[in-house]
Amino acid sequence: MALRDEYTTPEAFRTYCREWLEANRPEPTRMPLPQAAYEVTLPEHRDYLVAWQRKCYEAGLIATDVSPEYGGHGFDDFQMIASNEVRRAGVPYFINWIGLGMTAPTLLAHGTEEQKRTYLPPIFTGDDIWCQGFSEPGAGSDLASLSTRAEKDGDNWVVNGSKVWTSLGSLASWMLLLARTDRDNKYGGITYFICSMREQGVTVRPIHKMTGESGFNEVFLEDVVVPDHQRIDAVGAGWQVAMSTLTSERGAAKGVGAVPSSESPMDNIEALIALAKTTMRHGRPVWDDAVLRDRILKIYERTVAVMQNGRRMGVPALNGGAMRIPLQSKLVGSELGQELHQVAMSVLGPAASLYVGDEHARADGKWALGYMNTYTGTISGGSSEIQRNILGERVLGLPKTK
Amino acid sequence: MSNSNQTQPKDFGYGEEQDMLKNAAQRFISDLAPLEALRKAIAGTEDPYLGEERRGFYDVDAWREMTALGWSALAVPERCGGAEMGLVTAVALAEEIGAAAMPTPLASTLQSTFLLREMATPEADAVLTRIAEGAAVAWGFSDAHGSLHPRDTSVVAEQRLLSGTVHFVQDLQKADVVILAAREEAGLAWYALDTGGDGVQLVADRIVDLTRDQGRVELNGAAGTRLVDPGAGEPAFDSALPALLTLVAADIAGAAEWMLQATAEYAKTRQQFDRPIGFFQAVKHPIVDMMIAADQSRSLVYAAACAFDFDREDALRLALLAKSSASDTAGFCANRGTQLHGGIGFTWESDVQIYHKRLMHAQQLLGDGVAQRSALAALL
Ligand SMILES: Cc1cc2nc3c(=O)[nH]c(=O)nc-3n(C[C@H](O)[C@H](O)[C@H](O)COP(=O)(O)OP(=O)(O)OC[C@H]3O[C@@H](n4cnc5c(N)ncnc54)[C@H](O)[C@@H]3O)c2cc1C
């Protein structure tokens, strides 16, 4: 019997997800996993996380609402339930977060029937890991200034150029590639392709992060052949398609997989409160310091507010327009996470200096590491400054910044 | 740390009924144009603060109409002639009052209603009945230092005769009845007094906010009706507190949204350096931050109201969060709103100054953000 016939009510499905996650929580890895899928590089971690993702997919927690023809489970509107339960359970993240969070929604909206049937199932199982080849050395916030070229050659395209900051690039089989097909048309001259990372001419070179970890890469593309059937949507329509990918990346669109992170904002603030209650200064818990406590509670307040914002999205009469809250979520979530970690540094005081591996570091240095990794959120996927432009222009109608 | 969300409706308990009321209130209030009325009332008194008369400006006829529509009695129990609606509904209305910066005793009367409901005595019910009949009710307990809890009241009751002074009572000039905390030997009680009664002296404050009035009640052996037995006064207040806080936060949420929209609108129309000023990110980005602040406060206000109606155990936590957020939002939106309007926002002519002052006033009512967070710490 298909899962969707077995669990017909949201309550039944929620209970099922909860019980399944409880029963199937995986043993921890020998080497601890990085805090997020962004920093996964070791084959051991990859294999572990792919096996975990496949298991969750088979259990119906991934591609819950996707049609069975594309490998999904065919539920009506249960993905949110599964995703919430995954988040709640505090289980490992899904390694293929780009495939699940960006490729799948993009293909479902813009892909051909053939593309959906070919690429979606291995995204869900984790067999094919995806990366996103948007940014270039000369094209960051001004993404549309990208210069990687694709030239038509019969039924193929030949791609030359380079991409940078490509997360999961070293593990990926496929890349979402933006390339220029018309030099004279900035926005209308971009085309969206699916590019094999195993193709001749693709060179991946890891870049190290301030944390000492890796995870993102430079990708050099030299005469790489991309068949025309791997083009998504029309020639020159790449910018529109990229915008829909970015809307998904920023969490402002409904996903088809679960969230990449296994930490919920509520977990983070509760951990910070616990840290303040157990860190002693002048013989008393830091929590007793009224000034620091106020800063912590301000973050607690904003964390609860963000969760209630999410609830308000579902109440059209109160949400101030369909995109007003969703477009805030990436900006607010990432800045809140960053400030939370900054306050944690103050709570730790001089002990904030201790890093991963030091025997006296609280939580094995996760606060310092986590603090640094919050810049992933405030820079990637459109920086906080760009998010503020978007909100001002799209929601409040202010004049466009170039 | 309580996070019980199980018993709460996902939609904050906000349904068709609330939406109809909110929309009706929007239309009704916009027809009244309360700011124009306020402008007329204060015309020629560019310095009303220094005038002899310390009067609160408000449209008495509009208040009568609102009572006739049943708005002031919406939370009054049916047994007392009201509609027995919850805080979710009251908040929907309070937000519109804030958005219009309307001078009205509605907020005080709604707050009094929730306070009286928690008392649950025949005497409190008698006051609720008067609300259903159209009375405006104010309430208070503060000492001259602006204490935030009735246990600090300086009013003493002996044989039901009250002496002492209650400060910072909102809408005092508009009220028919005032409810006051008083200390007795056996503990804290609440009393109701007619504002015109013997031994009751009302002294209006000279306040910054032109859309409200505030004052102190001086009592010299004034006879009051005791609403709850000594000792029952604190628990009644404590269980009503989430509603009292949330109603102020809702007023702020409405006024902050006005400030946001007015500032965004101005940034689209005012031209400098050959462009609308909203082009510049030093203008654009803080306006976005106003929106973020306003939205967070609004979401917390709805959550707090919903918890009060459906999940009392979590009501205080969410109400403290709502007022904490709203107080900071009030300060921030007032500040950026005025700054980004330039000179015009600083003038008497501008509506920005009216909202700025209303927000400033509400920011401090029942305690600012820091005060809420310091109360919250005890719950976590
Ligand atoms: C951890 C991490 C992972 C990433 N993963 C990927 C990936 O997998 N695939 C991919 O394609 N990209 C990825 N990126 C790249 C990311 O999208 C870019 O870094 C980002 O778009 C910013 O571009 P930039 O780094 O070139 O900075 P720049 O665009 O040079 O910006 C520098 C500064 O100027 C500000 N700025 C720029 N323009 C404006 C403006 N108009 N108004 C106001 N301020 C402005 C920016 O906000 C920033 O503060 C990743 C980045 C990070 C940090």
C-alpha cells in the first residue's frame, strides 16, 4: 500500500513521521559532522549522509508532495509536516540540500517532462548531489553581470568560464549553471543549463573558509560540452528561472524536501540561555547580569517573533500581502543567528577564544565555529544588503537601486 | 520554558467575525478622520502644552457611536449585556485605533473589561454592566514613580474609604468610572469610583501625546465600591496582565504600521539629488528595518492574544514578548519615521509628530522593552 493511502489525515502523518524519526535516528559518525551541509567534504560523511537521506526519502519524509511519476510520494500538502518533524527531531541534515531546495523546485516549475523524470528521482534518493554554479569572480551581488559563455555547436553548447564559491562542488554530479548566451543583453542574455560535473573540462578546486573548513570551490569550465536537452527553459530565459531558484534558496517558496539544517532557531536560543545559566563570572551565572540577559532576551523575543511570522504567513487576512513575510525570512533568520552567536561570545568572555579541539572549549568550540559560519547566511544567496534592496523595492515599492 | 502550542488555533483564532469587525472599524474610523478632528480641536494652540486648560481632545459623538455599535462592550460577558468576545477580537480593534492615532477611551475601557472579568464578583459585574450600557472606564494603580505593579500602590482603603493618589491614569478625563488598586490590611483590593464623586479630585497631566489624556486621581476619604476582597486584587491583576499588555502592544502595532507606510510613501515622492530619496540605501534600508520590526511585533501581538483566549498557560510569556517587541518597535519606528521625513516631520503641521508622540507614550505604558524582558527572565 502506498504511504499516501495509509496516512490520510495530517495528524496520522505527523504521528507516523515522529515515530519513524524516533525509531530510525542514526548512530553518530566517528568524526563529528560539520554543523551544516555547506561544509561537508569527507567521503565518509558523504556516504553516511547519502544513506541517511535515502532512508528518509524511502520513509516519505522527502518529496512527500511530489507526484509519483517523478519519484515522489504523491501526498497533497504534507511536506511541511514532514519537514517540521525532521527539524524537530534534531536528526542529521540532508546533504543534497541544493538538489532538494533549489533544483527540484526549479525543475518542477520550468523543466521539461523528460528533465523532471530524469533528474528528480536521484535528487530525492541522494544518488545525485547537486551544486549551484551562479556566482563568478566578477559577478556576485550583481549576478546578471556574469560572463561564463555558452556557445551553440549543433545540438550542444560549449561552455567556457569559471564559477566561484560553489558549495558541494567537490561532491556534486550536477551543477545548476548560468551562462551568457548573448553579450549584448545583460538580463535577457543569460541561459540556464544543467551541467555534468563529471564532464571533460570541469576542474574543481577547493577554497578554504575562515573557519579552516572547506566546502565551497572554484570551478573552472573549459570547452565543457552541454547537450541542448540539458537547457532549462528558453535560450535567454535564464534570469527569470534563476530568480525562481533564488526564491527557493531564500526559503520564500514552498520546498519539496526538508530543510537543510538540523538546528531550529528555538534550539539555538535555548542553548544560549542554558549557556548563560551555566557560565560563571564573578562567582555568579552570567544570566544574573542584567545587561547581558537583556541582550539574550531580545534575541529570544525576535526568535519567537520569527516563528510567529511563519504562523502569520498562513493567515492571508493578517499577513500584509503574500510576499511580505516570506521575503523577510532569509534576512531576518540569518542576522538573528549571527547576533545570537555574537552574544554567545560575550557570555563566554575570554573562553570565546577557545576553538574546536581545545579540551576546555565549551560545546567543543561550536559557538566560535558557529559564529563564523553565520556569515554563510548573511552573505550567500543574496547578501543582507541585497535582501534589504529587494524588500524595499518589491514589498514597499521604493525606487530601484541599480 | 513553556512552548505549548497544541491547544492554539493555527490562524490565531482570527476568523471571519474578527475580519468583518476589523474592516468595519477601518471604514468607520477613516470616515471620522480623527486626525482632522484633532487638528481642528487644537487649532490656534500651537502651544497647547502651555495653555491653562489641560484637556484631552476627543470626539464624544464618535465615542457614543462606537458604544452603540457595541465595540466598547465586545468583551463584556453576556450575563452583563456584552458580546463576550475574546482578546483576539479586542486586539483587532485596538490595532485599528492605533493605526488611526484615535483619541478615544476605547482602549482603557477594553483593558478595564479584561481586568473586571478576572475579578469575577457581582460588584465587578455591575461595572461590566455599566460598560455594556456605554460607560467609559479608566483604571490605574501607579505611584508617582510610575510603578508597574499594583502591589506598589500608595492608595489605602479603610472601611471602604480611599486615601492617596494614583498617577498615570489613562483617559481619565473621558472616563465615567475609574477602577483603582487600594491596599488594605488584609491585602490588595480593587475599587470602583465615579469620577465625579465626593472626595475624588481629578488632576490632568500636561502630556506630550496629543491623542490621549492622562491624569492623577487624588483621594481624600472617597467612598468606593470594593470589587474584590483584599488579597484577591493581585491575582486578578496578574491574570489580566497579559491582556492589558497585549492591548497596548496592538495599539503600537497599528501606529507603527502607519509610520512605516507614511515614511515609505514620503521616500517615493520626495525628490532630492534628482531622485526620490527612497532610492538611497541610507533611506531605503532603515525603512525595511521598520517593516521588519513592525511585522515581528504584530505577529507577537496576535500570538499573545490567541494564547490569552486559548492557552492561558502561555499567555503571560507571549504578552511580555509582544510588549517587549512593540515597545522597541515604537521607539525605532518613531525615530526613523521622523528622521527620514527631514524638516517637515519635525513640524507641528505634520502627522508624523502626532504618531511619534503616540508611539513614545505607548512605548512606556506598563513598562518599556527592558521592563518586559526583566519580567520575562523569571519565566525562563
Ligand atoms: C559560504 C558561502 C557559500 C556560497 N555558496 C554558493 C554556491 O553554492 N553557489 C553560488 O553560485 N554562489 C555561492 N556563494 C556566493 C554568494 O552568492 C556570493 O558571495 C554573494 O552573492 C555575494 O557576492 P560577492 O561575494 O561577490 O560579494 P559582492 O557582491 O562583491 O559584495 C560585497 C559587499 O558589497 C555589498 N553590495 C554589493 N552590491 C550592493 C548593492 N547593490 N547595494 C548594497 N550593497 C551591495 C554586499 O552586500 C557585500 O556586503 C556562496 C557564498 C558563501 C559565503
